[in-house]
Amino acid sequence: MEIYLVRHTETVCEKGICYGQSDVNILEPFNEIFDRIISELPSEAVIFSSPLKRCSILAKHVQQNIKTISYQEDDRLKEMNFGDWELKNWNEIPPEQLNLWMEDFVNIQVSNGESFVDLHKRVESFLSDIISQKPQNPIIIVAHAGVIRSILCHHTSLPLKEAFQNKVDFGQVVKI
């Protein structure tokens, strides 16, 4: 099974803003970047996307430019929910909360949000559903850095605490 993991392109958020599941836009113009991404993808595929617009805008562009077997948005592909930290500058988060989370981001749940384990469980549920369908065509997943890191940890058996070893740039395509 061929899976292409595609991270959304750069967002309109300033650097240093925590935007997890906030539905923020992507920077324009993006057509040139989208065309480069499409050039790295198969010409025919099943597409899954996070419903957040920074992913769905890209996924719909891909859908219009390749032979799409099917297209589906799935909530399990959303970025980590940062709860009370959403749309705050990382420097504005109380140090005692941030430091505790940074020491164990895998297990520590953000207030009114989730932990990386929570994200990983929903991503594994998504992967299990996909694998059980035994797809014959390549799969394209348009998602977020946290989701892609989770998938790569699953794929390589890398411990979740090492997830940040998986570098995932804006607009990057990773084939597994």
C-alpha cells in the first residue's frame, strides 16, 4: 500500500502562535506550491483530508488535478487540540503549564485540549479503518505536522516521545 502524507502549506498565523485545531487560513499565493506538491503525488489516488481549511483547500486542489477515486474529510486527521492555548502566543502560556507539558507532551493533556497520546489514538483509529479496507490505489492524506508525525511513529515503531525527530515542513510530501 502506498501512502502519501502531505502537510498543509504555511498559515497566515504569525510565528509563535499556537493554532492546533483553530481553523486558520493558508498564505496566498499558493498555486505554485500546490503545483509542486501535485508533481510529487500519484496521478490517481484516494484522498483523505483534515476538514480544517488549511488542509481542505490543498486537498480539493489536488482532487481537481489528479484522477480521484474518492475524497473524504475525516475529523480524526485534525491537528492536536491545544484547548485553552489555541491562538495564544507560546510566550503567553503560563510557564508552569507549558514546562509541565513540554516535559511530557505525550501524556500531559492541555487544559480543555488533548495530549499527543489522544491525537495518536484517533490517528491509529483512522489508519486501522483504512488498512482494513485493503485499498488497491495509492492513498493521499493531507494533514498537519502532529498527525503526520503520529503516522510516522506508527509506521516506524518510533516511540511517541521521539515524534519530533520526524521533521515535517510546510508543503512537504512523505511517501510510506
